Amino acid sequence: MTAVVHADVTPPPAAVGPDAPVKAPPWEPQPRWSRHHDLLAVHMGATEVLRYTDGTGSPAFDAPRPHLHPLRTRGGVVLTDASPRDHTWHLGLSVGVQDVDGTNLWGGRTYLPEQGYTWRHDHGRVVHRSWLRRMPGTVAHLLTWLDPAGTPLLQEERELSWSAVDDATWRLHLGVTLRLPAGPPNADEREPVALGSPGSNGRAQAGYGGVFCRLAPCRDVEVTTPLGSGEDAVHGSRPADGAHWLAWRATVEDRPVTVAVAPGDDVTAQDPWFVRVSSYPGIGSALAWDRPLLVGEGSPVRRTFTWVFADGRLPDHAVEAALAPGHRKDHR
């Protein structure tokens, strides 16, 4: 059953401990978080496995944006974290980029080539505009990426679809297409919009930005691709070079779980994996690892992914099978 609701929900409390400092800009020493609004809730059996919110309750320096949180296993284990004290701009499973033609749409401090991480009044926001499709098992909607003044930078079409794999595992397909906003008729060809990251701005191995999942507090973490295991081996590896999928196995709430992700097309497979284990739990795919990516007139940027969420620590062959096209039990 799929339920689309518009009630308010309160973001969960930060999960790093009550004494951990909140990273906030000097102009907002006591930030406030308010309620997000729901865009979508999905149940499989008795369990709500997916909640999609608009992100409007985040402060401006968190670069408010729609995000998926909480994501749960079919057994009810919460797999994501949102607004943790160490990085309040980490929002479950979301799409964010730190440098969009000079606008920070990731949140937090901005990395500058000469100054390093710096608080700036450069945060934009991503807003839900309209639904393109809402059907059992699949939705699509339009979003706009805005600069700090509210001027559109990019138009996004986002697609989500979900299905049960078995009684312990479910799968989510995510597609993101970024285009330049529509311009006035007969206007000259516009300049492309550059997507950048700390990596493209000079910080080695920090090319984060794109699809990113902040995972729930966990222990006994094992992060793996077909090429190797461990944070150092997986971070920066590319699906196109053999790291075809990434699996995160851990213990959450004293229960074993698996989160896995694979690119859905050859272009997405060129983007390196971004992984954090020792500093915080997070996995993602880097759009601008060490150089900017351009969104131009007539040349949109599209990325597609398959995610798998499971109770238990799935072995490699089960991860591959769950991620494989066609391996599913449709859930209505």
C-alpha cells in the first residue's frame, strides 16, 4: 500500500549525544529546526519502509532539500539518520551538491581553494514544485534548485520506484535528471551551470556531492565492493573499473542489516564511490570527484541508482541478486 500524505512530521533528535556541539554559522549560534512536510510514505506489509519529506524545516545553512528519512528494513530497523549534530545538513538519503555555480546546495561550510572550509552566506535550497506521476510503486516530480536569492539555477526531475525482493529485503530505484531552467523564447544560448565539490576545488579525496546516504548510528561496519573491503579500499573506487556495487553491512539497534547500491547505467558507473566509516557512517556517489561537471543547454545530467535495504548481513551473491534487474516481487 502506498500512502501520499501532507501532515507535518518532526525531524528526529540529533543522534551523536546531547553534549556534542552543533556546527552552526557565527550569524546563527542557536539555530532552530522546525517541522518538515511529508511528500510520500510507503508501507510494505505493516512496516513503513520509506518516508519522503520536503526538507522545509531545516535552517538555511543546511541547504534545505527533499530527502528520504527514515528508511527502514522490512523488519522495522531504521537505516538512515537526519540532522545529526556532527553534520546537521546530512539528511537521510538526499541529493546535494556543495558548489552549484557558487551556491552551496549541500549545507554547512563551503570549501574554498585558498581558505579551506569557510562559513558563507551562500546557501540555496531545493524545492518540490509538482508531481508528474503518482502511481502504485512509482512517483516522479519536478524540483527547482535555487540560489540564496531564490533565483532558479537548475530544474530537476526525480523518479522513485520501489518493490519487495523478499520478506526481508526491498529495493528502491532513484533517477535524477538536471537541466537548465527554461529561458525566455528566442534567448541566446545560456552558459552552462557548473557542479563542483571540495574535490574539484582542490581538496583531495573529498569529491562528495550527488546522491548521498547518511546512515544510522551503527557498529561492526563492513563496507565492500567486488574489488575490496574497508573504507580505504572502497572510497574513490569506480563501478566502471570493477566496483560494480557497494554494500554496507553493520549492526543497527543490535540487529544486522545491509544497505547496498549500484549504478543504473554506464554514465553513472563512471562516478566514484564516496565512503565514510571512521568519522561518521555514510555512502554516496560523487558527481564532481576532482573536476566540475557541466549542465548545459541541451545537455542535461542524468544519474540512476538501485538501492537495496535488508534485514541481515547479505552475502555478496545475495547483494548481486537483489540489485539485479528483474529480481523482485512487485509490491502493490
